[in-house]
Amino acid sequence: MTNQTLFLTAACFIVGGLAYAVYKHVKRRQLQALQNKAAQGDPASLVALGHKYYKGKEVEKNAEKAFTCFKQAAKAGLAQAQVLTAAMYRAGDGCPQNDRETFRWYQEAAQQGNYEGKLNLIMCHLKGIGTPKDPKQAFTLALEAADAGSPFAQVMTGDFYACGTGTPQDKDKARRYYLLAAVQGEPHAKKRLKTLDHIIERHDAIF
């Protein structure tokens, strides 16, 4: 290896080391700025910091601190944080497991029109998570979301009609909602249509 090659190699190591040091310094300053904004109660910053704590990214992994950040942002009215808070309460992740709080925060998010909040609230009513089982209310919420254009809710609504859950069984309406979802590319919709066709064929053969 010539002296010139050695010099170039050393220069590359030095430049690379300096670049990494600058990168680390910038990341530390960004983290500090995020922490400062979160400390001031900024909801979006609290959620961003919560994700860092939950994933252990640039900070020590800590589910309890993540939950604290999410809940503080949820109390400030951020729907995204309300969904995250509900999910952590449901799993008992970073906090004691609590289905009532799960229902409460999904409901808060749903009332703001949050998509995930609405879908999870449907499941809460259907399965009795933090609230008495109420298939009719679950169906009503699913139908609202389906008519608003949600493909996943359209599949859920099709399921309600197909099974007669929370509403009288109606295979034609089930097919309609599955088709609406299939047109939007919802992968489960095509499978449901095949299953529904089989159910209808058996029903027609019997009756």
C-alpha cells in the first residue's frame, strides 16, 4: 500500500468519523427539542416521543413512559393518541389492563371521526369490551362507517347481514356490501363473496 493510499484511507476514516459525530449531535439536538415541546404539552410531540420510548429509538425502551406520553396527548384531545391509549389499556402494555378505559378512549377517538377509533368501538360493542354487549349498536356503527365508504366496515357490515347479527339476516344486502368493499380492493371481500355464494346455494337447495 503506497503512502498516498494510506493517506486517502486515513482521510476517509476521519471524514466518516466527523460525519457520524455531526449526525449524532444533530439527532441529540432534535431529541432534546422534541422533549422540550413534549414537556410543554404539545400533543403531536408527546405522541412522537411516546413512539420513541415504545420502540427504544434514541432513548431507552420504556412502555410506561410511552403510555404516559400517549395518555397526556389523549387528554389534550388528539384522536391518534386516544387510539394508542385505548390499545395499550386493552393489552395492559405499559399500564394496568383496563377494558373500561379501552372503551372510553376508543369512543373519544370515534366521536372525532377517527377511523381506527370507529372500527375498534364497533368491536367493543360486539364483544362487550368495557361495555355491555350490544350487537345492534355494533351493527349501527358499522353501517354508518360502511356508508361513509370504509371498505373494512363494508366487510363488517356484510358479515352482520350474512350472520343476522344485530340486524335481520339479509344475504342480498350482505352481497351488496361485500361487492362495495371488493371494488375498493379489500382482500377479505372476495373471500366473503365466495363463502356467501356457498351459503346461498345451500339455502336455496334446502328451501
